[in-house]
Amino acid sequence: MDLILKLNQNFAKELVILENIIAQNLNHEIDMIRDILKHVVQAGGKRFRPMLLIASTALVEGDDFERAARMGASIEMIHTATLLHDDVVDDNHLRRGRETANKLFGNSYSILVGDYLFTKSFQLLIDNKDIEILDIISRSFMAMAEGEVIQMMNVSNFDMDVETNLKIIGAKTAKLISAACKIGGIVGGAKEEEIKALGEYGESLGTLFQIADDILDYTGDAQKLGKPTGNDFWEGKMTLPLIYALKNAPEEEIAQIKNIFKTKDLGQFPQVQDFIERHHGVENTLVFSKQIQEKALGHLKIFPQNQMRQFFEELVNYTLIRAA
Amino acid sequence: MDLILKLNQNFAKELVILENIIAQNLNHEIDMIRDILKHVVQAGGKRFRPMLLIASTALVEGDDFERAARMGASIEMIHTATLLHDDVVDDNHLRRGRETANKLFGNSYSILVGDYLFTKSFQLLIDNKDIEILDIISRSFMAMAEGEVIQMMNVSNFDMDVETNLKIIGAKTAKLISAACKIGGIVGGAKEEEIKALGEYGESLGTLFQIADDILDYTGDAQKLGKPTGNDFWEGKMTLPLIYALKNAPEEEIAQIKNIFKTKDLGQFPQVQDFIERHHGVENTLVFSKQIQEKALGHLKIFPQNQMRQFFEELVNYTLIRAA
């Protein structure tokens, strides 16, 4: 069973609060803004980040779940704002099986409504005078923009190394997930070392999460993903499966892969998949992920042995199982 | 003599602080981010908004000009972030006589560095725990995005009325200028009614400022403007000179103007200018502006009769003289 769905059932009341706050903030008087907000926010991700925030509050045995839900709404809105901009930047036309806002409404509206949504989510925190949490979220958002820039600067860079990829993942994905965990701890009244551990757990979990996505882009089922596989490859985004395979492959095979990339002929993707497999791209990515998995589990050790801790452990393991 | 330059001389010390803070924030470790930030922030507007903020502190006889300069840096950075996004949205290639960032570096980088810069300017305020000021700035930024959306929704809408145009100007331009004045008052320890008056003065000044720009787009000198005239017309942006002329003109002439618009033949712009003149477009815009000018001056009445008040009065008058 899907772990996030389990979480949603566990915190059904908080999920309702969360969805209500999000819905209130969609209700804009300008049609175009309202339509785009509804399209993107209701597209209904699994509310992974806000639910993780709420679960973190529970992990440290806090009880102000209403505040956690409010913070969660803000995080979900920030996340959605970045999706609006990322889809323009990457010229994506599909997400979760639906057409993207930039495809339906155009790039300009996506940029502006992204700006609006981003500020609106800040405004929720400003209204609550939550400077400490604003600080965490603002720094995460800055990192996300930086991560996207580093990624773009390395498009088609077949020499990109593992470290640069991890830097991109850290900034682009892991930082906001880490923020969700930390904020959940703060709301739950956690001790400083617990907040730190939550932040580091989130960092590792977010990294695993992105790595799993990157693996699935080579090995997944387009139907289940809601988007075609091979996106990263054809967009020139270097991810670990490709980076590890390139490290192992002989010169002439690398040249072949570069040629395939240049043809932009999607029909040749099976050859790329084959290349990744023969040179242990996914295999080595999984070996590396195991280390991060161990780290993530290590950060949980200081928490009470409650049901939530078990859930946080499962979440790490499940993230890898999903991709393996 | 240029009034803003006079202001810059008056507050030479604060201008140095302001420029230093801005420069510090440009110094990013990622080349691409640094290059774009330097390009846009150092393109060197006149620092109108921050200097207005500092002058507002002086108007209410405050003395913490260093804090005012810090707030000013944040406002200037927000303003610049919106320019980065606006130039993508409007597909502008020239600004102040130089190529825009989107032209030089591409749309994607402009979007991402705009996001970065916007958050960075928030971060300055978060670091200072200035919730009240964060609130004003965040609301202004939200309004700016909304104003841009309303403007886009009305592109090529030859039936647009004066009220809608004023709504766009209020959100897009006047709000941040109003914020600068209000924040200057707050930093200067002004009374509630003074802060309110400063906000309303700024609203009127910002409106006049935008109207002057809109007039110059029909009547100005391309060399001086640093961009070609006629931009608004060819982009289908309805501004007061055109709106008033359309109100007065007979059906068949309106049809002609719509036809010229469709040809996108820049060579026919003199006919558009002639149409505006014959139907008193600029004339009526100036008549209307006189009312706003009076309002702006009225809001200044509660302030002490000092040198700064005189400057604020001149500023209103000068804004119109520039366009008349």
C-alpha cells in the first residue's frame, strides 16, 4: 500500500484543514489567476511535503497539528509555485498525466501566477509572524532557484560528475523536503538536536526521492509515471544512472550515446536503456543510494520508538523499493 | 536639473550604503547568477524607489538613514526582480538603452534568477526580523503580479476603460512606490496618519509616474527613452492616451486604428500619433493627471514645511512636466 496514502489516512483531520487552507487561497477574484491556481494546486499531488511536516510534528510528540497543517499549506503552495516556473523553464507539457499550466495557459501567465503563488505562501507565514519558519522557507526557495540554474548550466554536459549532480539534487529537491521535516519539528516543540536530525533526515529522504525519480526516468512505466520515460536524457539532464554508466563505458560507446542524443530520435531510447544496463548505471546508483538510506535511518535514532518513527523508517526504505 | 539626481546628491552617504548592500548581494558564487544580477541591478536605474524611501524618512524628520538605506536596497532588488520577469513576459529586448537579460541570457535564466533575487530581497528583511515591512513588500509584490495579469488579459482590448487601466497602474507601478514612501515613514518613526498619507502620496506619485511613461511612449524621443516609442501600442497595451482618443473618435477612425494595429507595420506609427493628437488623447490624459497631482499635493499638507516637503511637491510637478 502507498505509504503517503497511509499517512493521509492517519492524519485525515489535518488533511482536511490543509486542503481547506489551500482552497481558500485559490479563490482569487481574477478568473485567470483562479483558473491557473486551481489547475496546478488541485492537480493533487499527494501533499507529500505538508504531510511529512505534520508527521514530523507527530514524531517529536507535538500536538499543535492545526499549526502544522497551516505551515504545510504554505510549503505545498511554495512547491507548486516552483512547479509552475520549472515547467516553463523546462518547457514541460505533461505532469502527472495532465497538461501543464504553461501548455494550457501560456508561459507568461505561468510565470506571473507562479510569482503570485509564491508570495501568497509567504504571506501566510507573514500573517502568522513566523520569522523562524519564513527564514527556513525563504532559504529553501533560494536554493531551489540556484539548483535549477546549476542544472541548466550543465545541460548536455556529458562530463558532469556525481558531486555536481548531488549538489543539484540537494538544492532543487532535498532542501524543501528537509525544510518540511524541520518545520514539523519546530511546530512540535522539538529540541535543537532533534530539529537538526529531522533536517538531515529530510535532506537524505529528499535525495533518495529524487534519485528514485531519476532511475524511473530510465526504467519506469510511462503509464504509471504520467509522463514519458527518457525525458531527462532527451533534455540533456545528466542524472546518476547515466553518469555512472558513462564512468564505466569505453570511449566509443560514449560517442555512440552522444550521437543518439544529438539525433533527438525518441525511438532510439531502448539503446540508451541498454547502455545504462550494460554499464551498471542503475545498479551503481542503487549501491550509492544504500549509503544515503543508512544515513537517513541513522538520523532517526534519537527519536522515541513510536509508530511515527517506524513510519519514517518505512518511508526511506519504500522510496528505494519504488525505484529498484 | 534632474530631481532624482538632486536627491542622490542630498543623500550621498546613504546612496553609498545602498549601493554597497546591493553590490554585496550580487556577489554570487555561481557565475551565471552573478552575471545576470550584475547586468540587471547595475544597469543603474536612478534608484528612484530606495531614494524615495530615504527621502520619506527625512520628510518625517527621522534619522535612522542607515536602516532606510537597507530597506531601500531590498525594495530596489524586488523592483529589479520584477523587471527580470516582466521582460520575459513582455518579450522585451531593450531597456534603458541596453539589451535585456532575457535577450542576452535567455528566458529560463531570467525566470530563475528573478526568483532568486526576489527571495534574496525578502531574506534581507527576514534577517532583520522586519515583519511589518515584509508584510508591506510582500503585498506589493503580489499586487504587481496581479496587475501584470490584468494587463495581459486586456492586451488588444480596444474597449478597455479608464478604470481598468488605473487598476493596472495601481497594482503594477503605484503599489511599490507607495510601499517605499510608507516604509520610509515607518523607519522615520512617523505617526499612523503620516504613514497613511505617505502611502497615499506614493500611490498618486506612482500613478503619475506611470502615466508620464505611457504618454512618452506616444510622444517621446526614442534616443532619450532608451527604447523605441510605440511599444505599448504595438504590444496591444491600452494606456490612457489611446483610451481617451478612442473615446472621442468616430467609428470609422477606430476601425482604421485597429487595422493599423493588425498590420504590425511600425512605419505607420505616425498615423497613430496623429490620431491620438486629433482626438485629444494626451490632452485629456494630462487633464486627468492634474486631478491626481492635486491629490498628491493634498496628502503632503500634514507634514512639516521643511526642505523635504518642498522636494516631494516638486517631484509631483516634475513628473508631469517631464511628459507634458
